[in-house]
Amino acid sequence: MTRRRIAGFLAAALAAVVYSTDALAYLKLGTRQGGRLITLKFNTLPVRYLVTNRDVPGVTAPQLRDAAVRAFASWAAVPNVQLSSEFVGFTGANPLSGDSANVLGFVSRNDLDRTLGATSFTVDTVTGEIVESDIFFNSLFSWSAAAAGEGGRQDIESIALHEVGHMLGLGHSMLGETELIGTGRRVIAAEAVMFPIAFSAGVLNRGLRADDIAGIGDIYGTEAFRSSTGSIAGRVTKNGTGVLGAHVVAFSPASGKLIAGFSLSPDGTFVVGGLEPGAYVLRAEPLDDGDATSFLESSLTIDVDFKPAFYERLVTVPRGGTSRSVEIKVMPK
């Protein structure tokens, strides 16, 4: 059985996207089968893809291809990750054609005037295998392929890096900060390429961060990745009851890296994985900065009625293992 799914990247405001989530750190795209979540991924490598033979002002089709090649290479360069891709040619097909080919290209979408790009999937809902995935970039916006970026234009490589992350099976990360500007939001800072709102036009965001690396490693990581990293498991509770939808951030004072997860079950259980061994500060916070459905399933009843809270002591992550279970206690607002 196959089914279509869509994940997007927004220019100005948070909006709902359709995907399933996992309780293991960051967000992975997935499909539910008999109450169990199955991770979406390409089972056959390399990932072969085509580029729509259509230029837009600021970016030619060959420049889009080059940006895509670099984006795929960035994800594949994560240490101890088994991942590869291959550009196989240009096509006249649009990236939303459902033609059993992975296609990236520009499309004008007047109905999505706040969406820079989006990734759609055809998946095997039994195995989680990605059968086909397409990425469209919205030609309503001004684009650039300039090496150093270009003021007033969105950088195609930065947006491609985010969308390719979706294509490979990653959902959104909440590791970022925004401020309200009119009817939208402006990104102040982001600690993940997979943050769902883009930086302002002209700003480059071409480097993977710790949360991105942990996510791709969980999906495509080798045994070496799993044996060299560890995880933190625990619960977020309020008055003794589990908190559904808490954002749990693990911060390493030694490296300055941030990796986060969510409590995605009624008992408040969370797991943050892909962590380098060492001591971490843990913080739980509500998903109240924007629309929670940009991160979690709309069917979940997310609890945002609590104050941010730190775990009372440092948590030590062992190499290749999981820390002792912790409980982060939060208070109602």
C-alpha cells in the first residue's frame, strides 16, 4: 500500500504539514502500522533523482542541479552514515507528477505564497520505504545561486539542503528562535537546518548542525555511528502526570551543541539520541512559539500549559548506551 505525504519549508509563517513523528530525538518522518511507527527512508541507494529543465530568474536548471548535488553531498558527508545519491539527468516533468521518479524543480504556486519549497512522498506504508519523493521550489519568490548569496533573494542551496533533509526522511526541528513581524515571523537564530522557517532572503544556511547530524545518523547511521553515540531517556511530568508534546533540549557545556527531542506519548516519555558521550544540561519547554502542527501530528493534543524547566543535575551520556532514566518536572503556567 502506498500513500502520499508532504513536508514544507516556510518563508514567513508557520503552517501545518503532514507527517508522523517518532519519540527518538529530533523528528523523523514515519508511517503508522498497527499502532507502531515505521521510519521513512530510502532502502535502495544511491538515491537517484532528476531536475526539471526549467530556469527562473537568478537560477538556471544546471545551477539547481549543482545546488542539489552539494545538498545531497552535505548529508552524505556525516561521519558513519551510509547514504549516497546520483543525479541522472534533466526532465520536462514537474516535481509533483507522481511518475515514480524523484524530481526536483521550480514550480509557480500562487496558492502557497508563504511556502518556499515542499517535499512530497509516495511511501510503502507497510515497510516505510520511500518509493518516490519530489521537491518543488516556489518560483513566486526571488532566487539566487550566487556563491556568497545575494541580498533580497533566497539562496537555492540553503533551501535545497533543508528539503533534501525531508526527502531523506527527516521532519522539522524546533531548535530556533523567531519574532513576530506583521502577520509572519522572522528567524532570529536557528540551530538546525531542519528548522521550518527560513532565514531572511540573502542569508546563507548551508551547514548541518548537531540536531541535523543526530537525525540523519539515526535513520542511515552505521553500527559505528550507534556505538560512538549515546542517548538520554526519561519523562516530562506535570503534577505527576505525563506531558505530551514537551520539547526537550540536551545541551553540551563542553561542545556547545544542542540536540532536542519531544515527549510524544501520554506518559511524557522522551528519548534524545545521537549524543556524543559526556555531560548534558536538560531543559523542557512548551511548543508555544508558533503552530505546533508544524512539528507534531495535528491529531495529538499537545500540552503547552507549563513553564520551561531544567533537570536538577547534569546527565551523563555513555558511549553506545542510554543514560539512567530522568524525570523533568514542570509546573503549570
